[in-house]
Amino acid sequence: MNFLKDIKDSVLVFDGSKGYMLQVAGLKPGECPEQWNISHKDKVLKLHKEYVDSGCNVIQTNTFSGNRIQLEKHGLDKEVYKINYIGAKLAKEAVGDNKVYVAASIGPTGVLMEPSGDLTFEKAYEVFKEQVTAVIDGGVDLINFETFTDIAEMRAAIIAAKDVTNKPIISSMAFEQNFRTLMGTTPFACAKIMLALNAEIIGTNCSFGPDSMGQIINDMAKTGAIISVKPNAGLPTLENGETKYHQSAHEFSDIVIDFPQYNAHLVGGCCGTTPEFTKMIKDNIVKSDYKGEIDSRNYLFSLSKQVCIDNEYSIGNINITNNMDMETIIDEVYEIAYEEVDVIEITYNGRNIEILKETIRNCQNIIKQPIILSGNNEQAIENALRIYAGIVGIRKDIKNKYGAIMV
């Protein structure tokens, strides 16, 4: 079995919701779904087998919120490895001899990245590395980072996974009603940033019903990449304190079977979907060639803006010196960030390998424009590239694994 070959050559069917299915099986409000990997193994195994029997080509582990930060809320932070390892083993057991891939479902931490929140890049990296290590040891075939709303957190997750494994990575973002992430990033920008970090498959899940997903995956497909898509079963309503999804499997399938035209080769369901949905998709979906536009131009990206560097663009300059403290640097950033320039270039010539990283840490939400990093300290530049949420331009061709491009 070769996942990347299979997904290139055909359309694969992803599974559907586990949360809803666990609730049907008896999961109570406020109870930790991932803890069921230990306490209710038989029910989790049965759930996985139902998706295998429905014809899915890829099923996911019951580990979506299995990171240390989320498990700590349930007093389970000491059980991170066990919960994720067993979660992977249960999914593999459910597959048996069937030619079905197991993807580790890994969601966001649920807390905001700095400077909007307290989660540092370093902490996010360690949290994801811990979870990825456990599911890899448990035998998963690939990693699926899903329902992320901040591309900065997704970057930390991808970088962590790449440092642990060479298994394929699916990177799937969730979007708001304005077709941007919670932090204001477009589908095209998310796609380019994830691909720059060498995520093998990109995509979107949750967010909406399938009727609103076409625009998102069409924008992502402009990168030329293969897309993964898992919509909800329509928009939910709240009835007697319970979230209800009303779209039928037939209505859902009628829409998603057209997604291969957007280069979607991995199609399934998210909230509110069941094995009935995935069976309907499996019975009706066929591969079709992508005939849309591919945008192969070179871009720089911030969280909320993009600049095509194949065209002319204006630059504002900040020159950081050793005698500047962070307060002074932030003041200069504020001043130039409101100028009418397309890109901001930050230059540092000195020996402090942390100063550019700390500048990015404190200022990347202030600077709306994409940035260029320049200067003679390659380690300082690389340290800053590691935590920057977008795609940076660099003047010197230095080795980096963070997606930066020469300008």
C-alpha cells in the first residue's frame, strides 16, 4: 500500500464524525472522548469497524483532542502517550486485513498562539511532537492535522511532525463565514504556507456544510495540490440544548461527489456525518481531472496579506541595531507598519541570534504586511523563520525548512 500513489491515482473516501457516533454510543456531555480509548475500547473499535464496513479508504483515530493541553482539563495530562498509542492501535485493529489507511486525527490545542494568547511556538511544537510520537509508535499510516483555525499553530504542528516522522501529512484548516480563518488568513494563503512546509496533502474540514466548501477548495486547488475535504452535515441548529445536523446522507453526497473537479482526492464528512454518509459517497464518487486555474507565481504571506513578488512592490525598512531594546524595536515597527508599503524589510547585522525571533514574536500581529529578513546573521534569520506565521522573503540563500523564498 502506498498512500501518496493511491491518492494521486484515485479518489479516496475519508471517514465521518467520531464525536457524534460516540455520543450515540453513550458519551456524556463534558466527558473526554479520547479517554474512551482506555475505558470503552470495545465501543471505539466498533465505531471504527462501522466506517471500514461502509467502504472508507481512510479512517481516523479517536485522538482529536488528545494533546496535553486538552487532556489536562480532564486530569489526564499524564496519560497522553497511552491514550494516543492505544487510539492508534484500536484503529489499526479495526482495519485488520482490509486495505484501509489509518490517519492520526490531531486537532488544535484550543488556546491562542502568542501574541494574541499565551501559547508560544515552542510550547505548541512540544505538545504536537509528543502526540505525534505516540500515534506513530501506535502504527498509524499518516498524520491528519484537522480543524485548525490559526495557520501559526498549524505551522508548529507540521514542523513538529516532520521532526518525528516521514509519514505523509494532511493539513486541514477550518474557516469562518467570510472564508478566512479565525486569524484572517485566506484558503489560498493557508495552502501555500502549508505546502511550503512540505505538507503532502492540504485541505479543509468542519466549518460549513458541503454547499459552502466549493469556494474554499477551489482557492486551495489553485496551488495545484491534491485536496482533502470533510464538510459538516449542513449548518447545525441548537434544539433543547443539543446540536443537531439536518442534512441527509443523500443531500450531502449529491454535493461532495462533485468535489474531485477541484482536485479533491480525499473526501469524507465531519460533524454530524455517519457511516451512512461515507457509504453514499463511496457508492457515487468518481475521479475527474482538475481543469481549474493554477497560480504558480511567487508570493510572500503574512497572516492576513499576500504580495506577489514577481511584480513590482514597495518596501519599508527597519534596521535593528544592538543598542536597541525590544520596546524601541516595537515602536519602530508600529511606525512603519502604518506606512503605505507592500512589504516590510527587517535588517539585522550583529551577533545576537535571538533578536529577530523576539522581534517576530512580539510584532507579527502588528505587521500586517509580509516581511523580508536580511542581514549577516544567518542563525538569527533562521530562528525568526521558525516562528513566523507566513512565508518570508530572504536576501541570502540560506538553508531552511520553514518555507522562506529568495527575493
